[in-house]
Amino acid sequence: MGFPDRSRFGRTRLAVELLEDRTTPTKFAELTLPELVATGAVAGDRVNVVMSASTNTAADAATLAAAPFATSVRALGFGIYSVALTAGTDLGTAAAYLAARPGVATVTPDVMIRVQRTPNDPSYSSLYGMTKIGAPTAWDSSTGNRNFVVAVIDTGVDYNHPDLAANMWKNTGEIAGNGVDDDRNGYIDDIYGWDFANNDSNPMDDNGHGTHVAGTIGAVGNNGVGVAGVNWNVQIMALKFLSANGSGYTSSAVAALNYAVARGVKLSNNSWGGGGYDSSLAAAIGRAQTAGHIFVAAAGNSGQNIDSIASYPASYIQSYNNVVTVAATDSADRLASFSNYGASAVTLAAPGVGILSTTPNNTYSSYSGTSMAAPHVTGAIALYWSANPTLTYSQVIAKLKSSVDPVAGLSGKVSTGGRLNVGKMFASTSPPPVVSTGPKVTAATFSGSTATQLDKVRVTFDRAINAATFTAADIVGLTGPNGAITASYSIVAVAGSNNTQFDILFGARTVAGSYSLTFGPNIADVNGKLMDQNGNGTLGETTADRYTATGALVLNVTKTYSATGLPLAIRDYMTTSSTINITDAIKISDLNVKVSLTHTYDSDLVITLTSPTVNGVAGKTVTLFNRRGGSGDNLTNTTFDDEAAIAIASGAAPFNGTFRPDALLSAFDGLNTQGVWTLKVTDMAAYDTGSLTGWSLVVNGTTGAGPSGKSMALGFHDDLVLAHEAPAPITFDAAPIAVEVSAPARGTSTSSFAVDYGTSSTRAPLSWMAPEAERRSSAWADTARGETDTSFTPRETRFANRDDSDSPHGAAVATLYFAPEASASDSGSVIDFFFDAEV
């Protein structure tokens, strides 16, 4: 949807309310006058005096000036005066003295009056939700804090949007574009966050949903552009785990939440749902609770009672008290017809119908859904918590619940019976009651005095600790890559932390890999309360209240692996395969390939490299050399390197030197080296033959993080109707690009399956070709006959071809080739590629 017609927007008239006669304004009734002065709510150096007479007289002015603490008297008109006080005068004492003078009617503090703040953003008048939730009242107290970070776990965020760019979180520990994990958190160049859907550093929104959510939370306010978020000032961390079509895997959601919690982020918005209970996501939310993190979840759009029909992640509220679940209401406070509800499983409601917010590419759109309601609540929590940073997550949630506007139609539908009102959260300055529990660890981070060792864990507690109770005796044990480690420990309070942070020091550990350190629970706060890590109110439980810190020593390495068993013959119309089995677990940051072979007429040859098969899913295949070199002979120490200045297509036999391959080797970045790598040399013509005499892999990467456990390759799994999309775009030129896809084995008891493949959009007409020889060996050979060239021009329809098999088969592998059609240009790209299985 486009930007609404601005001609409909009127400018809100500013107004103030008249003060009633009272010494202490009711808004601040809970605070003493000195406290009000400290907050800036009242002036500390003067009072206002109203005389019985309605005109100013010299006699009344002299009476006031005679007060022993008065330094000056200023007439304000109509018998009202401002009396300035000497420094240090108590306002209460001065007011009482002056109130006893003859002719004085009332004495009041000089209260600071603010207009009810409304931003100058041109579309603000279309944001009914902001007025409905009392945001203008809250903005009188705070418009946000740039030090507060909110994680938006969604489809990504358009971090270049002019209404969001200034409020985007940026990782100051990372140097953009240098290809190095500067902050050693396991993610390279994570400047704005991370894309867990495509495992890269660019969480740009390619759907629109996440950007819309982010705008409601924190579009820049009062900037004369577009809309305003609940927070005018905030930091939005973009954590993308949903792909362009709005779907994603639970593992990616878990990784995104863990990323935020590991970086100390206290609040996340989760406007997504689907699937059943998942123990890994439950565990992640539980650990987020331990860290004091609030997980705001959309209730879901099925229009059902989730007290009886669970909907996740909203229903995790039944297990974890850090979850806040949000239903959607319209502009009349009616529960939206699509909104889920639940008297125990849904916390409160917020506006979620016709919500205008930011969308990618400098646009604004109106969306509806509980996905739009949740960010109103997330924004409200961020606004309040940033203004009250010492509160615990449970205190903030208690404040949120107690501040709702009761709505009759929500009674029995949400646990609070009401709709969000952030203005009420700020209306009372009394903090919520402190929950009486013991201290807990909110963060623990391994580090080392050099980049090649670990020798310290920095522990952060949620309150001040009695340092005398935290000693080496509280350390249960340290484990490393090779098992338990015997070590000596010393505990040092971190200077300036008020005993909320401590360093556990131990001897340097230099072996790459995972480490853990367990300590507690006999560590007490200044009130003598032992640890209550699980938050159940029972303090100092021997096992349950211990804390285990985890970390890894990640080392940068460069290794070369060379093939054995060579030379191998290269024959006409045949493929020669050679393998390298790597046992080292290295996360690849850069991969180069060196190849030597003898062969006349090099343009007969196609050379590909395939990464290891992982968990039954075929590795990714990259075409290094596609019929280049014309009639020239041999490849002599030819190095394929993405950073090379010369493309292999521009080189000449025998290609002695370094060249850019036909397809980029960066496709392997982020993968784990473990497993069998395969180089294939295919002779596509007759008469000329030769030998593969040598090849090697040069790997730059990190070790110590452990195997990734999954492949980035295209493929499908044993899930029902599961789409697996390739990183996009896949670029190609006149030479085909090979992509291997695989199917798991199935037995006679397994139901039939079908495979769909195609594209939803491309930048050039495209052909899909499964070579006859490979299709004959595939599980779907019988139904693929006669389709060697399955070319088509992509249309709106998602599926272009289908192969079925009802018979038992072993693991099957086929190769699809991307290539332009004869009528197309000689280059293009695939926007997305999918390979679906119905099992």
C-alpha cells in the first residue's frame, strides 16, 4: 500500500490544562517536594502565591517580601505573585510560612507544565493507536532513550528507511566489510544484527512485515517524516529469521533470540507463530527469562481461544513469566475478529487493525493483525523500562498489567481485561513492588587477555553481591574441549560495578573449542539472600540455582588440504571425480582451489567443486571452470580465487596464475569443512583426453566453534510439505550453473512423495535441465523421461514441474542446471529457487 493522502492530516492543536488550587499536584501526590524538585517537576527556588485580593497591590508585595527567605517578589497579575527563595530554603517550610501571612489564599510550588507532546511527523494524525494507548501522555515524561535496545525478530528491517535509520542498532564492536569477526561473537560483520534465514550479515527486510513492526516500536519521532513510533529514540536490532515469503525454521528463531540475549538485549518483539510446542524454543525462552529478558509475542490470528487450543510462541506464557502475549483490538476497542484470545494465555490487547507504519523502500502501509498489536506493547515496555532502568523484568510486566484501560469486551478474553495504556505506566511515579527473590546471574562471558586464549569469565548479577560470599569455593568446575579441567581460581570484583560484576580468573586455556564453567549457589546479595537462579523463590538450591557459563575459544587458521590417489584419467564424455576428506572443523571465511591437469582443447572441460553431504542433504556445487580456454591445453597450478583480478573467462591456457571462477566460491563461506569435498572434471566432447594431476583446497576460517550441524545446500528433509530455498540471487552467464538436490532414502512403508521445482521470479527466461544420465539414476527417473529440456518462462504460479515416485528408493541425487534460453540475454539471475517435498 502507498503513502496515504497527506491532505487529510490536520495539525493537532496544543493545549494545557489549568492548575487547580493545591500545594501538591495530584499527578505527583506520591512524591515529597524535595523529590519533585529532584525530578524537575517543580522549581526549587520559588513558589507561587495567590492573594485574596484579585489585584496586585504594593502592600501585598511588601508583606511577601518581608519573609526572611524571600529574595524578590514578582507580580504575575490579578493578585498572583512569584516569590523567589534564598538557596537551600525548604519549599514546604516556605509555603507554610507564607500561607499564614495575612491576605494569602494559597501557596503552590511552581510546577513545570508541558504541552501534551505530539510529533510533527505528517502521518501522525493517522496513527489512532498512539492516542488510544496514551502515548502522548507518556511522551510528556519520556520519548525514549538511545541506550535501550529492542530486538525485532522477524523478516528483517529496512535499516535504510528514512524513518528508521537513525534508530537502528549498530554493533560498535564490528568493523563493517572487513570480513573479520572483530568482536569474536561468532558472527562476521554483524553491523545491524544478523540474517538467520540466509546465514549472512545482511538482515535487510525482503518481505515488509519486520519493517512495519519496527516502525510501530521506534520510527523516529518529531523528524518531520512519515510516522512516529511509540519510542522516538531507541535502538532497533534487526534479527531476520523469516524469509521473503514469511516463513522460517524454529532453529533460526532460537538462534536469533539467543543472539539478542547474549548481547544483553532485554526486550524482543516476536510477531510470528505456527507449529506446536518446541523444546528448543522453550529452552531459549527459559534462558532469556534467566537473563531478565521480556519476550513479547503476538497472540495469533486464528480467532480462537488459546487457553484450550495452544498457539506458539504465545502459549509459552503458561511456562515462563517473561512472556507477554498480545491480542488485537480496533479503533473502537473491539477485539478483532481474527485475534486469538485467552483469559490466562493472553496478557492484554493493543491496537492491531489498520495500523499505518513503515514498509521497505521509503514507503508506508496499513496492516492488520496481532503482529501489529504486539509492537505497540513492545514499544511501551521499551519506553517505560528505558526511563526506569533499575527495574526487573517482573516489575516492568507488573506495571504493564496494572496500567491497562479496562474494556468490557475484553473481560474474560485477556488476563488483565484491558487494552494497553502506556500513559498510565508513567502516571504514577511509585515503582512496582520488588519481587522478593535471591540474586541471579544475568550474563557471563568468557574472554582472554589475548585473542589466542581464554583466562576469565565476567559474571553479571541482577543486584549487588556481598563480595565475601563469592570465593573460589563457589566454583563447581571448568570443562573444555577435552573434558574436565583442573584449575585454580580467583574472584575479583569489577571496579565501578557496585559489586554487580565479578571476574573469575583461571590459568590460560589455549585449545580451541567449547568451554563451560559452573558456579553457585551459595553466593549472597547484600541482604544475605542466596542465589535463586531458577526464580522459584527457594534460595540456594544445590543444583537448580547453580549457573553454567558457556563460551568458545575461536582461532583464525589457514590450512591447505591436497588430494591423494592422483593422477586420474580424463576421458571423453565421462566425469572424473576426486575427493578430499577433511576431519578438521573449520568455519570457512574464504576458500580457494588450486587445480593442475593435462588435457588438449581445454574448452571440452567443466570443473565443479561440491561441499560435503551433511545429515543426508547434498552439499552445494560451484562451477569453477566452464568450457574456457578454446583450443589451448592444460591447467597448470591454476588457482581459483574470488578476489582475483582476472576472470577465468578472460584467461588463456594453461591458466598459470590466479583467476576468478565462473561461479563464486563465497557460496561456501560459513560452512564447516568437515566431510568429503569432491572435485569433478567432465569432458563434454570427443577426441581430446588427459589427466587430473593435482588439486588442493586452501581454507581460511575459524576453529573452535564446533561443527554447524547443518548444510547450506539445497535439498529437502523428511518434513511435510517443506520448502527449501536457496540464497538469492543465484547469478549465471551463458554457461549453466549446476545445483545438486537430494532426497532421503525411503522404504516400502513410507508414503509416496512428490518433488516440485521452479522459480517464482527471475531476471531472464530460464531453462531447467536434468541430464539424462543423472536422471536415469534418480528416484524419479520413470516420470522424468522425455524432459531433458524442461524450459519455461516463469509466471506467477510457484511450481513449474513435478516428478513423482511411489516406489522404494535409496538416497537420490539429481542435478538441475540454470541456463538462459536461446532467446534470452547471456546473463541473468534467479531471485529464488525452491525444491519442495511432499512426504
